[in-house]
Amino acid sequence: MKILYLEELHEHGKATADHTTLLLNCYAKLKDTEKLDAFVRAPGEIKFDLDTAIAMCRQGGYFEQAAYLARKHGEHELVIDILIEDLHEYAAALKYIWRLPAEAAYPPLMKYARVLIAHCPKEATKLFIQYYTGKYQPQQDVVAAPEI
């Protein structure tokens, strides 16, 4: 019954960050990935607190759902954080960075320089050379990180 109530609050746009936390905790405790996916991937306008939902998905080990939410809402640095810190998908993170405008690529390049060079030395070095010689252009032909 608690879940139904929380789902209705979200459906009608009356949920707070605490309601979102509680609902996502319920899904996680029940290991109801199907409902969690449906909640996260619901079409239309967002009916929950985005930051709370991403944090709760990450905390519960639902990294793909967290990355999906971050990507869908243009939270580029969060997408990269999740790809590197949680999923350890370094090549996917690098490909994601390649598709960003120069000003959006800078913060994750600074934050993850060592990690990217350690795990994807050739590709990361190529990206850094392009970036710091002023030749960086967002790559449209690079396949984006898979839709999670």
C-alpha cells in the first residue's frame, strides 16, 4: 500500500524529495527493477526530484538507471562520474566526453585525466592532444556511450 501511495504522489506531481527517496528505497528493497526502470524512463515531464533520484539509484546500485537519468537531463558531469566511478566503463566515458562541447569537456578531463590515461592511454592521449592544441571538435561520428 505504501508504494501505491508514493506512486500516486509522483503521478500527480505532489511528491517531495523525501517521497522520491522512499519510493526508490522501496523499489530497491523489493528488487523491483522493472518498476524502477518504468519510473526512471517515464515519458513526459519529470515528476520527481532529479538529484535525489540519481543519488538513490547510485546508492542502491542501479547505476544504469542513474546514468540514464543524468544523460536524459543533460547532466554531463554526472554521466561521466557514473560511467567511471560506478560502472568502470572508461572507454564509454571517453567517448561521451568526445561528444561534448569544449567548455563542457574541460571539467571531466581535469577530474579524470589520470584515470582515463591509465585505462585508455591511446584514446585519452589523442583527446588531450586535440584539446590542448586547440584542435578539439566534438565528435559526431563517435558512437555515444550506449543508451543505458
